[in-house]
Amino acid sequence: MKSKKNLTRFTYETAAFEGWRLCISRAGTTFTRYFPDKKLGGPKKSLAVAEKALEEVKAIIEGSKRVEGKLTTATINKVEKLLQDAVV
């Protein structure tokens, strides 16, 4: 599987982690979350969860207000909570 925009595939033989990393930067803030294959049932399932989370994050960011060109604290907290709850 190839990496996609804002989603990077991690598959290393010597590493303990295999899965997808979501990383998106907007208005001076970077959000990162890892979606492990082991916990989510394989590479296709972890990709599906990561893509869904990415869509939701983009929707929140695009619909948010900005103060002096930066995301508000409320928006940042909302996105962080969404990413935290994405893998349960």
C-alpha cells in the first residue's frame, strides 16, 4: 500500500509499529495520530479508520473560525479529542 496525502504508511521489519500515521498541518498547528494495524485488524481496516478521521478533521478545520490567521483553542481541542477517540 502506498502513502497518500496526509497519510503515511509505516511498515518496517525491525520496528514495533506497523500502520498508518495521519499528519495534517493548518494555520500553524500540526495534528498527528497513529493507526496501528494490530489494534484495528490489518492494513486495510486501519487505512479506512485513518481516512475517516482525516475527513472529519478536515471538515472541522475548514468550517472553523480563525483568530489572527490561527485556529482557535476550541477548534484545536475539538480536533485533538476527535483524534484521541478515533482509536479506542
